[in-house]
Amino acid sequence: MAKFVVYEKVSEAVYANFVDKASASNGMNTTVNLGSGLIAGFAAAIISQPADTMLSKINKTKGLPGEGTVSRLVKIAQELGLRGSFGGLPARLFMVGTLTAGQFAIYGDIKRVIGATGGVEIAK
């Protein structure tokens, strides 16, 4: 969900401030979609990194006899700390950012072809 909200908000901001959507070429629209998708991918990677790090650690380590999942997660979180939770983030930013940029380039072009308008409306 975060990816779609960030993508729509970034593309809306680009069209509102830098590019005239009505006169933009297909190439420019695809460029906006790629850039907005890249930023959305970065946001998704940052948001999900701590949970993915914890999941990797819990799958790699064996728990003590009788130790529950929650207590293992707490112990791993204490060992990692905040900084450790974001270990490997640069590689994840590259992977998720580029993949998401490609996905949203396709998504934006499909929206354009079928004439879908509007973006995400967030209740205020």
C-alpha cells in the first residue's frame, strides 16, 4: 500500500510543479512514472527492511528449547539494535527501487492507455 501512495503522491507533485501533464510526451510520462516508482520503491524498502532483517535472522538461528517466537524476536531485536535492523539497506534500495520503478513505469503507461485519471485520496 505504501508503494502506491508514495508513487501517486510523487507523480502528482511532479505534474503539479514541474511537468504539464496535458502536453507531456509519452516518453516524459514514462520518465515521471519511472522516477515516481523509484522513490516509491525506496520508501517500501526502508519501511520493510527491519521486518525482513528480523525474518532472516529468526530463520537462520535456532531457538533455545522451549523458547517462543515472540521471545526470540525480542532477543534478536535487542541484539541487532536500530542500526542493525537496517543492515543491508543499500543493496535492498537498489533491488527494490529498480524493480518497483519498472513496475510503476508499466502501471503508469497502462493507466494512460486506458484513460484512468486521479490518484490516491487520503482522508484529512
